[in-house]
Amino acid sequence: MTRAISSRHRAGSSSRAHWVSFCTRRREWGGVAAFNDLLQATLTLLCGEETHSIPGGSIETIRIEAHIYGFEGEISFWVSSEGVEDTVFPTFTGSAVILASLEIANGNIALAGGTPTPVAFTGYVTKRSIRETTSADIDGEPMIERCYTLSWADAARVYWSEHRPISLYANTTLKHAISQQAVEGVTIDYDWTTLDLPREIVCLGLGMAQPASFYDFVIGLVSDLTGVFEFDYATNGYRLGAEKTPAKSVGEVEAHAVADLEVLLSEPRRHTTTVLNPFSEATVNKLDSANPDAATGVRQDVIAHTAIDAVATARSRVETTRLKPPLPHILAHFSELPETFPVPGTFQEVGEGFSARIHAAGKKYRAITFRLHCGPPDGEDDVSDLDDAACRFGTDLTVEYERDIDPVPQLPAFRYPKYPVYAEGRVRSASGTPTDRTWHVLAAESDSITRYRVYVPLWNQTVLVPFVPSGESGHFFFPGYQNQRVLLAFDFDQVRIAGFLDWAGRMPLDSQGNQIVMGKRGTSGTVMAHAYTDDSPTLSIVRTQASDVQTLELSEGRFFLEVKEEETEETTDETYDLSPLAEAAKEAASAQTRASVGGLASKFQGSSGKTSAALDAATSELETGVEDTVNEVVASVAQTEATIAQKSDELAAAADELSDAVSQAKGRLKKLLEDD
């Protein structure tokens, strides 16, 4: 059973009051007064297996704010429960995800027997409320109707805004890092070669304590790289691209439906930009980006700390691009509903019906913002039935357009994540046994920087960390040794050692001592220790190589020097496990590939589609070369292992002979001493 809502009922609702207030404010702003028109609308709610369809006659208010990167909206609608079951109520009040889709079209076209072209705004519900009406004239005051209000938005805005991962990806690409954060309803078309470039690390530091979400991260990344983020209202998919989507077809701004066109001028940036590279060995430390519109002396500096000149040069190009002002926009105030709604991404030209003397005449534009507010008709009785497909609404519609050749991206506001993110790692070495305190670093030809390999258990990743003094003067050379626990500080695409978390050797508490431990292991190294014995300081230096021990000790009134060979039941054989060398060589080659591909990308940046093909071919050729090189290294390592194994056997035999000779010499010496 359906029931018409009287004009008195709607006029008395809070939504009606809100709408009148909105119209009043709109007129006070000097804008075009709202108009009444016939809107065909259907709201579909999908929740699990349940689907609810709300026709235009049941809808009270609509608010849509749509941009080229997504939308958000609010809608109120009535559901009668007078003599029928309100099936929407259980779904609306449950906790399951609700997918809402509002499809709208010009209702006058269907009324005239034509077929309108609908547009849809599909997203997920973010906020809900209910107003209930009961009958005071009937016993038990039964429910007569409910007015439901919901807010909804596109999937990325809804779910990426709640998504706050802390993740690390090593030897990866931005495309891989983003695609790993798959959430419900978000599909992405990647049309940007920059996202395919190899990177040493990508760290997403977006935990719950962060003000920034994954949505902020992606938008901030697109902004920094001067790319575009677009939402397709036809497919509900997203596009990450280097440039804006070109026009596939161009319609016309319908002059009969437009009250006026307002030209929006942007103020040019009044500063120049200088990219500063504080790397002490950089070829060029300052790169200026000129701006002909800049005011004298006004400058903004950007830091790009890098050992690769091409990276700083690429950043300078980005900053130069960022200085370009957008071309003038136009804002269309509509006086009636157009035949086709120009949702963001729609291309139109200002032609027939407009004066050839206006600024926008003869130019092509892309719709970037679509604002639609609908409510009860102004000054008319609302006699629509709840089941009507179309309903007359008081309407306010404005659309903002940019020039089709305007390269400046349109992005939402965002917040940058706060770094660093801290996590523990263990230093890796390509030599020695797992318990040895050996160290190993990799050197890259591209930037002449040596790096540790550090394993991060939390994310099961191995990262390359600069091999530099960590807080102490360069006079002290104490590299991080194999399996040493270290605290790593991760930025978005960089990492450093923030501290060392364990000791090579600890002294007992009662000694109140200090010591320096040097060498591979306890049976092969040197220990310098300072401790207190009976409240008196003692300094000792002990050098050990298997059973050969030399000791120097200084204490109160005593100088002690001893050289001895201790008798040991077992000797620790040197082992040579060179399999880590193959892994290290592979990582070194991969790092070189990343640097080479990065250099190629900086040279090819901004070129045509042929450049992308050339870059892909170059990347493939480099990767093939790296694979061949690694195979050669592995083969060489295997041969070396065999040779060392043979030499090790020979050394072991020689050691046995030497040990027998020493034992015999000791026996003869002992016998001589006894005879004496």
C-alpha cells in the first residue's frame, strides 16, 4: 500500500525548513535562485542479498557534491508502514555494509516520451539517521512512516580514509605497494610509468596514531609527483595517471538550461622554487625553477638529498611543473535541468546559444565539479505519490569546468603522514658462520654509497641501509656485525640505523666495567676491558686466536704480560659458507638495475608513448643482463666453494700433522726437564 504525502506534511518537516534556509542563504550570496523541475530518480540500497529500490516520489532531499576524484552526498526519503511492512528498517538499522546508488535523469524527457540518459552516483553509506511518525489517533500509536537520511561517498573516500596500514616493501614499485592495499569496492587503472619504476623501499607509515590515512597517502603521492587521480562515474573505478584522460567525445553546454556563466580566475604563484641537494659530493647543489609571474625576491626551497644528480634534476622538473597556474575555469549556474547531466569527466564546448564575445565562447571544457541540491518544490504543492518514478523538486545545480588543455591536477585536500616508523632488524653478512661477528657491505656504482643488508622480521623483508657512522665520530670504526639487533628508522622511501640494541659482550654488574669487543668471535678476537676489583680499576687487553692467548693487564702496583697456549679439548674449524655471497651479489645487481632504470626514467620523463615502450625494453634488457650475471656469480661461487673445501681438507691434514709434532716436542721437552 502506498500513500501520498501531503504538501502540509512536507512543509512542516525539518528538511523543508532546512531547504528554505538554504535557498535564503543562496539568494543572500547573490547566486541564482533555486528553480523547480521534474527529476527522475531511483535510490538503490544493496545490503548482502537484499536490495531495496526507492523511487523519486519517496525522496525528500538530495545533496550531491561530485568532483573529478570522487563524490559525497546525502539523501532523505520516506517509507510508509501504514498497513504494510517497512522492509527497509531492518537493513537500515543493521551493521552490514550498505552500497547505495542514486541514479538521476531529466524527468521531462521521459514525460515527453523520450529516453533520458541517466547518471549514477554509487558508493558506500557512511552515516544514517531515522525520523519516525506515529499515529496518535489510533490505539497503540502505530508507526505510519519513517524518514530515512543517509550519507554516502565513493569507495576510496570511504574505505581508504579508514585504512591505516603500517607496511614495508623492499625492492618494489609504487604500483605494487598501492595494489597490495586492496579494499572493498576500489579498482584502479594504472596509467603512469612512474609508478612502475623500481624503488629500494616503500614504507607506509599510517598507523592509528597518524592523522593521515591511506587516502591521504595516495593523494599526497599524486600531488608530489604531479599526476592525476580520477574517478569514473560510469564504471565506479579509479585511474592513477601521469596526465588527465583525453576527451573521447565532446558535447555542448546547453545554453537554454544555463542562467549565466561565471569566469573563475586563479592567482598565479608569486614565488620561484629552488631545489637544494645537501649531498656534499653532489655535482650541482642548487637547481632553480624559474617563474615569470614571481614577485621579486620571493622563493621557496625544496630539499632533495640524493647522491644521484638525475634524481635532483627530476625533482626540479616536477617543481617547475608545479609553478604553472591553472587556466581560467567557468562556473555554470543552471536555470533548469539539462538533458544530460555533465558529471565530472564530461567534455563540453561553449558554442551555439552563447554569445561569441564571451570569454568561454569557442573553447572546450572538462566538467570537474557537479553540485546538485534538491528539496521540496518552492512555491508549489507537492502532490507526488511515493511510488512515482519522477518528482518535482526545488533544485539548485552548478557545474564547474576547466579547460580541456589545462594540465594542472584537481586533487582533494590531504594530510602528509608523519615519519619515521621504527622497527627492529638484524644485520646480515655474506661471510662467516651464523654466530660470527663478521660484517659485509654492498657498493653501488651509481651513487658510490655502500650499504648494509638488514633483515626486518616484522615484514620479512631485507632492506639496504647506508653504511655510515651512526651518531659517533668517524674516528670510531665499529660496523654492525652479523645478526646484531638494530633499530631502523623508516621514512617513505629511505631508511637509516637509529641505534644498536645488543652487546657483543656484557660485563657483570659488580665489576662496574666497560669494554670494547673486537673480532669475529670469542675464540678469535681482542677484548679491551676496564673493570673494578676491590674498588680498584684494572685495565686488560686479551688477544685470542683459538688456543693462542696473549694478555696484558694493568692494576694497582702491577703490570702483567702473558703469552700462552691453552690446551683445548675441541678446536673451532673455520667454515666457509659462500652461499650468502650469491644473495648479496644478486641484491647488488638489483640495486644497480634500480639505479639504472631510474636514470633512464629521469631522461625519458615527459616523452611520448614511444618512450614508455623504450623504457620497458630497456628495463627488460637490464633485468636479463642481471639474471645472467647472477647465474655466473652463483656458478663461480660453487666452483670457489669446491676449491676452498679441498684446501680446507689439506689444511686440516696439515694441522693434524702440526698438532702431532707439537705434542712430540712437548714430550721431549718435558723429558729433558725431568732428566735435569
